[in-house]
Amino acid sequence: MTGGAAADRTPSVAVKIFSAGSAGCVADLVTFPLDTAKVRLQVQGESGLSPKGQRAGHRYRGVFGTIYTLVKAEGPASLYSGLVAGLHRQTCFASVRIGLYDSMKELYSGGTQHAGILPRLLAGCTTGAMAVAFAQPTDVVKVRFQAQSRLPESSAKRYSGTLEAYRTIARDEGLRGLWKGCLPNVARNAIVNCSELVTYDIIKELILKYGLMTDNMPCHFTAGFAAGFCTTVVASPVDVVKTRYMNSVPGQYSSAVHCALTMQFKEGPTAFYKGFMPSFLRLGSWNIVMFVSFEQIKRLVVRLQRSCEASPGPA
């Protein structure tokens, strides 16, 4: 993901980390309603069968139907439930997994300019796992907020605020509660990171190599869209299990594997692709916004640095 305008110098690691975190927050602000719809679709039906042995009715149908239902029943603000935790997550998560990708790629490739596929995959797995170490509690709180209004309307919401959610989970479930689903999240983010970053990296490199586009927004848009599609296909099953397990009450599932087996036996294999369309709409749009923002913020910061260095100091 290196490269840039000829006049720009190579961004430092600090610039990449800052740009990645900022771009992740911009992408979340734009695409959060789609992410909320995805979570609602993923968790519905996990209660299994009704007392009469019939499949419980589904409240949400399709991404846009889910968004319409949420706005009608809970108000527009429900689409951004958990946004604060989501921004916390991106500040920690995107900064590490995207900002450090090029450095890890260079490390695994021995410092060569053109890395092969294996160093790219290793870099994606490494930074994805590192990011989970920083951002797991924020991910748990975000998922809980996005899913909480699926509770019966007569019940009180699980959490009234972001900080209160962190405190309540730590008090009632211990530190393990804040790190619930860490292993499936590591697996998911290793897959997502490899799919997103490696796909974007390779497609952008090929576009530039064959002169199909210059290193500007159309190139970043195309590579970002391809990265979003590939990531959705590969990561959806792990993402659904992660969401179900993180959102579960204590004792509902003994492990992420138990969660996956319960889904398979009670709901069938299609349960692993619940919310696929909102996942694709969200990941596709998220990757486009994030990578375009990342490239532009990175260039802007570098140009500001150059401008400050070129400006005369005080007499």
C-alpha cells in the first residue's frame, strides 16, 4: 500500500498509524447504519425454536428492511447505537492493523521492495492479531450496543452508556467479559486483514503496474471495492459466530465452537451467512471510504509536514 504522488515522500510509520485510525473513524461514521443492520440480522433467530417447536419469527428482513424497521420502531438514533465504542475501536484497531501493515510486510520480506504473497499474508495475520489485543473490549461493547434493543420492548436496555457498559461488563463478568470472543475475533481479523489488505495491496499494485489507472481516487476506489467483496465472502461465517458469541449472555455458549455447533444444528448452514448482504454493502462501502480516506489523509499529512519544513523559521 505504499506509493503515492511523485512529489510526496514516503510516509513515516507514525503518519500511517494516524492516517489509518482517522480513516477508520471516517469509514465508520459513513457506514455504521449498515453495520448495525448486519448485527441485528446476524443475532436474530439465535433463540432457536418457539415453545411449540416452530421457528421463531424474524423481525428483520433484508438490509434496507432492517434499517426501515429500526428507524420506524426505535428512531434514527438506533442506527448509530454503539457508535462511540465503534470509534474507540477504530482508533485502536485500524491504527494498528492498517498502519503497521507495510512495516510488517517489509519485515517478513527481508526489506525487499516487492514482497511476495506469503510476506503479505503473514503481515496481514500479524497486524490483525495485534489489533485485537488493543481493541477487543471496544468490539464487545460495540456489538452489545448494536444488538441490545432486540430484547423485549418491556425490558430495560442492557446498557445506558458506553462507559457504563465497560464498567458493567467488568463488574458482572470480570475482565474475561471484556475479552469475550477474543479467539474467534483473532481468527476473524486474521482472515479479514489478509483479505482486505492483501487484496487491496495486490490489485492496486497490478493497476499501477499495467498503467490502467494512476495512483489516485479511481484506483483506490476500485481496489477498495474488490477488497470489500473478497473479505465478505471469506469472513462472513467467522463474523457471524463472533457476533453471536460476543452478544451472548453468560452461560449461553460454553465456547465459540459450541456457538458455531449450536447454529449449525438449530438453524442450519445458512445461519453462517446471515446478514451477508449488509455485510457486503457495509464492507464494500467501508473499504472504499477507508482506503480512499487513508490515502488522502496520508498524503495531506505528508504535504503539511513538507510545508512546515519548507517554511522559514522565526528571524
